[in-house]
Amino acid sequence: MISEVPTMAIDLVDFEANSSVLTDEFIAHRLGLIPLVSTDVQKFNYTRDCSCQQYCSACSVELELHVRCTEDRIRDVTSRDLISHHPTIVPVFQGDDDSGVLITKLRKGQELHIKCIAKKGTAKEHAKWSPCCGIAFEYDPHNRLRHTNYWVENDVKAEWKVSENGQEEPEPADGDQFDYEAKPTKFYFTVESTGALEAKEIVLTGFKMLVAKLTLIQLQLTQ
């Protein structure tokens, strides 16, 4: 899910003007880490599989940013200023009140004019293509298997609260016999998305990738 689910991210940056205090390389790096809505990522080719020389509309999306500070104040340049040439591949926002990801700041007279090319990729190539901020999993929330040793001063239940996943399993009663042969059968995953894809879509795409790999192994074994 982290490394093989594809998304769109800014990969090429062409600077036409940059009089800000940040260097071109610094700004280009920040632009690459801005998450882009990637619900239509499957409609694009990987650059390596495309027939074009460098990039085209079949494998990339162009975004443009042109900001000039004309007032006697500090002007924030954010992902709100990125204008996409594609209707759905746009920067991620949490709502209308979201000011966007801060890219740089300009003073009066400073200007930033750039053209960006977003391409399809996976986090195996670079972390900017990862659809996830983080993934965590838990099993045995009531510690039936005793894989965890709690540091307890007085009362283990009062000092170590059971997670929300504990509601999915019955709480063990005091005096229950310990099963030495028991193994975990349920795993609870928490998927935090960058906003590029919904968490559900990340999980389902991850399963599709896994099934494809297992199918390839099965075919190789039968040959």
C-alpha cells in the first residue's frame, strides 16, 4: 500500500522566474511533496511505458504557478496558487477554508513563475508518490496471547486502556485458562491517506497488486 499503489506527483519543474529567497532546487523539492488528487491515476501511462519522448497528455499533467507580490506585505505562495490543466488532477485540499500547502513567501517586488509536470509513479521510485502518511496495525487488543508485557504499578486495566479495536472482540473474563496454542486471527489496520486517494481505494488497490503478484508466481510455478 505504501510503496506500490500509484499516484500522481510533480516530477519536473521549469523555472521562468524566481526572485524569492529560496533556491530553485528547494522550491522544486517542496512542489514534489504536495499531494495531488489521483482518483484518475489509472487513466495515465507510466512515462517508461509511454510512446512519447519526454512527456505528453497521456502520461502527464501540466500545472502552472505565477505569483508576484505587488503590495507592501508578505505574500504567502501556497498550493492554492497551482493551476492545473487537468480537471481532476489538482492539489489536495481539506475544504474551502484550507489555505493549502505553503511553498514559499514573497516580499514586495518578488516573483515566482514556474511550470510543473506531474507524472504517474510509485513510492518505490520516490516517497512523493506514496498515497499514505502512515499505516499501523494491531492484533489481540485484549492481550489474550500475552505477546505484550505491561509495566504495571497497581491495576493493568486502569493504566493500560484497551484500544477501540477491543470492541470488536469479547473481553476475556478473569480466571480464563491461557491457551498456549492460540494464534492471532484478526488484524486491525489503520490507513492514513495523504488525500491523493481515499483510504478504502488504497487498501483495495493494494490487494489487487498482491493478487497480481501471487498470480504471476502461480503461473511461473506451472511452467
